[in-house]
Amino acid sequence: MAIHFIPNDPRAGRAAPPLRRQAKRPEPAEGHAGFSYQRPPPEGVAAPGTPQFLFWQVRDAALAALRAWEACAGPHTRWQGRRTRLPLRPDEGEDLNAFYDRATVSFFHQEVAPGRVVYAGASTDVVAHEVGHGLLDSVRADLWDITFLEVGAFHEAFGDCLGILTALEDRATRVALLAQAPTLRKRNFVESFAEELAWGIGRAIPGHNAAEPRHAHNRFHFQIPSSLPADGPPGALINEVHSFAMLFTGCFWDLIAGLYARATTPGPAALRTAARRAGKLLIAGARAAVVTPRFFLSVGRAMAQADLALHRGRHLDTLAAAFAGHGLVLGPVAAGGGRARGAALPAAAPGPLQPVPLTGLHPQLEGVVVLAPTVRAAGPAGARGAPPGSDEDTAAEVQAFVAGLLARRRIALAPPGARGAAVAPRHDHTTHEVRELRGQRRLVRKRFLCACHAGPGLFSAR
């Protein structure tokens, strides 16, 4: 029996493949990790906005994202924590939000105007993005609690990159994309992310930075994150993980475009080959990159090492040009110790951790620490104060990131004057909380989420 499916986003535009009937995707094969579901409705061609449609849309989008990962990385056998099934929640209630919190991948809905409801799970972009968090977490669990902005931004960028890979696994999407942007070097419906969610944010909070979809086709150039403004108009590059992620997705999009430009026979098949090749380098780089404050550059260099190991460096020029176009110079890459052709790079080993105190940032963070890796930062230089790589610079990066979390109310804190633990508001958009761990009060991550923050009562008006 067929289902209805939106292969991109409900507001992707006329150039994108529309809602279509298709057979449901099969569950992962024996030995592969997948998802678990609560009370699945029967199959059938359901109208968008109904629970039946939303369930099958979320399920098939999540399985499409998993398929895109496996096309680049091979069989996916375990989620973080060695689980074989990750609960998928198509609609957990009212909120303009979606998140991955290691326990679930959850989506929400919100009426942003009379009769205008945004369902986060109706967008394959959003579903693939959240599944991307889970997939990256399955191979780099150490990134979860790192409080460098570029590490958090890479997690967000990785979700968007998986969204691109998911879209480009679909032949109808590739055909439509090449009709709209034959060289990929212009704005289009694949490089634009979560258009309907951005529209909903714009209706709820006019002028919000996230009211413009994130774009992988962009001209942003690297700057030290703390040198950027804390806020800005829709689509501007700011000191916030979702926004700053566009720098890396820009590199990734340009890598796909560069690889596709080298195809001897352009067309949908060549575009899929370019996307998979870029995806393999991305995942290999993500596995092997050493954690530093300048994590984008660390991943880029690890991708270059992967190309040496897997392809004898055939794509180094294209990779270097993609990163240089966004102000990230990879520089010379060593041959990687003479690894055999086709050999995989080893996963990065977590470095030793040092406690960084958060005293002075907020009264409720007095005596609280985060654990940061004691590694040298990989250029570029340019941060004010201590040289990149020093202990002082690492502490400054951590404290700047935590200050940004506080400014956006992303840390679960008790209300002023309250005693005891923090109380979660109706719309809990916090990403971090303080826990007692091994005799220390530490700031740790709760989840990655899509919601933007605009203060109490964000969605009270209709």
C-alpha cells in the first residue's frame, strides 16, 4: 500500500518535487540499527496535517536519512549507548521545535497564525537533520559535552549536510535540482534548509535571525565566533551554533559542486556520485578530527587525510578550494604514515580533559565547571587575547560559549528567588543543565534542538 511523502520541505517551492505517492520504505535489514515507534497507524495515502500522514512522513524521512548515511559509511549497527533502536516521535505536542536528546528523536507542531500550523516532522530536511545528530553521536560521542562553539556548530552543520545527502539520494530531486541550478552555484531548494520552520519562526518572531532558512550556498568567510555579533537580521552570520554552522555547510556544498564539475558525463547519476564521495570524506573526517576550538579546520584537515587514504589525494585540490572559499586554509597535508590505499583513518582519541571554571558568568554557575580537552587549537590565528592553543585561550572559548548559552536562556536554571532545582517551562528550549558528577558540579548537554529563543510566552499569541 502506498503512502504520501514530501521528499524535501513543505515550502521548498515549485522547483522541488511535490508531495507524492510512494511505497513505504522497508525497515533496516537484520543486524542494522533502526528506529522504534509508538502505536503506528495503518498505512495509507493520508492528507498532510493528519496524524497518519505525519507518522509515515517522519518514518520514511528518517529511514531515507539512514540510507544516505549507509551509502557513504556502510552499515549502521549501533546508536550512541550501543542501542539498536532509537525511538522516533512524530508529534510530541505544541512547540516550534524538534530535537535529538539521545533518548529520542522528537518533533512538534505549532499554530503560528489562525489555521496555519507548522509540523516540524513534515519536513524531510528537519527529520534528516535530527537523525544526523544521532548518527554523528554514534561515532563521536565525545563531542556531546564539548563547550567550544565550533564543535556545537559542526554538530548542527553535520545535520544539514546529512539533509543534503538525503535529498541527493532521491533521483527526482537530483533531476529537479539540475534543472534549477545546473552547476549548483546558485540558491536552490536543496541547499536551503527547513523553509517551513523558518517561515513559522518569522511569523512567531518577525525579524528573528532564524526566520530565513539556512543556506549551504553562501559566501560567508570564517571569523573567530566570539568576534561576531550575538544577534542579527534573518540569515546573517552570528555567534550562534545554527547560524555559524552555515560556514561549514558552505564548504561541504562547494565540495559537492566542485566534485560534480569534474564529472565527465554530467547528470543525475554523476551528481549522486559527487554527493556520496563528499559524504564519505565528511564522515571519515568527522570520525578522525581532533577536538580543538578551531574544529571546522580540524575536520577539513581530517577530510584531506581521508582523501589521501581512500583516493590517493585525487580530490585534495577540490577540497582545499571548497574550504578556502570560506576563509579556511587547510594547508599542506601529510601523507598519513603511508596507509594503504583504501585504509580507513582511525577514530580520534579523546584528549585529556581539564576543568574550566564558570565562576563569574552567573550566580547559579558559581563552583560549576565544564571539562575541556587540553589540545592545541589548529589555526587560523586571530582571536583576541591569548594565542590560539594556550590554556587561557581554551578557557576563553569555553566561557564565551557558555555566555552565549546564558544570553539565549539555553541553560536550565532556577527562576530568580526560587530554591532547589530548575523548573522546566512549558516550552523547554534549554540545551544544557548542571549535574553532580563524580563530586563535581558540571555543566552538561541535554540535547540538540531546532527551537529559537525569544523569551517567555513565545507562542502565546495567535
